[in-house]
Amino acid sequence: MNKYTSTSRFSLYSPNKITHRGKILKDIVSSPRFDAFYADLGDADFRLATVSARFENRPDLISNAAYGTSGYWWVILLANAIEDPLSGLKAGDQIKIPIL
């Protein structure tokens, strides 16, 4: 699996300058732990699924259906090299759902 790089509109904002409740947020994508997770994701088993109209551009709903929680939406995006969660999942697309 190639190193994750983003060229989407979301990469325009430096994570080192974004604050929440007065604290600077950490850039987890640049961390060694993220690199290890991302490398392991390439070797993970997965199921294939077809995106239905109900789940179009809703990785949170796909995550909830697959894992019972909406919290793993980002894993689905990474596994499928989707950079923009608002337009990257179209009805009829075949996607990988990693088995965690």
C-alpha cells in the first residue's frame, strides 16, 4: 500500500494550527504509529461491498453497518484511497471493508 498522501481540499489546512478548546491538535497522520497502522491495513483481510444509494457519501453509515459504530469511517476511506468523504463514495462503487 502506498504512503497516504492527500491532495484534497482538506490538505490546505495545517493540523499544527488548528485548535480545539485552546489546545493545538496533533497531526496523527505524520506519526510513526499511524504509519504502522496504515502499513498493516494494506495486509488486512477485507470484504467487498457495493455502495447503495442510501450510503452514498456517508462513510459514517457504512462504518455503522459494518462495525456497529460510526467511528471507523476513516478506516474505510483509507482502505479505499478516498480523500474526500463528502464526494468519494458513489452509489454502485465497489469498496473494501477491512476486517478489524
